[in-house]
Amino acid sequence: MMSSKKVWTVEGYEEQGQEKHGKASKSETYTTEADAKKAAEKMADQNDHLDVYVIYTNTVNGKTEERFFNSNGKYSEEGFEW
């Protein structure tokens, strides 16, 4: 049986934090793309000082794939700020 776990993590970083692999100042986890999208937009609106990114993690049978989910609705290896 295939087991799959999908998680979208909305993260807000201080100046250049994502590029420097710093720890996110804010981090929220969601189980649907729609909820993550809403949360990312809200975080970006309410926190001008934070760079907001969404990281999508899909774990299938113990193997994890990680990608960025961007505000244009696309997934990519490179993340773009919301």
C-alpha cells in the first residue's frame, strides 16, 4: 500500500533569511494547497519585513520530495517570494 503525506509549510524570513538558510521567524503548516496559499498571502500582507516562501513536502513510502510552491501556482526547485 502506498502511503503519501503532503504538507505545505508557509515560512516568513527576516531579510535574506531564506538565501542564508536561516531559521524562519514564522512557520505555519497546512495540509491543503488552498489553505497554504491563503496563509502565505495573509502572512506577506501583514508582515512587510518578512520574505514569505511556501515549501511543499511530499513523502511517499518514506521518500521525501521537496519543492517550492510559488504565488503563480507553480512548483519549482527555486523559490520566489510571495
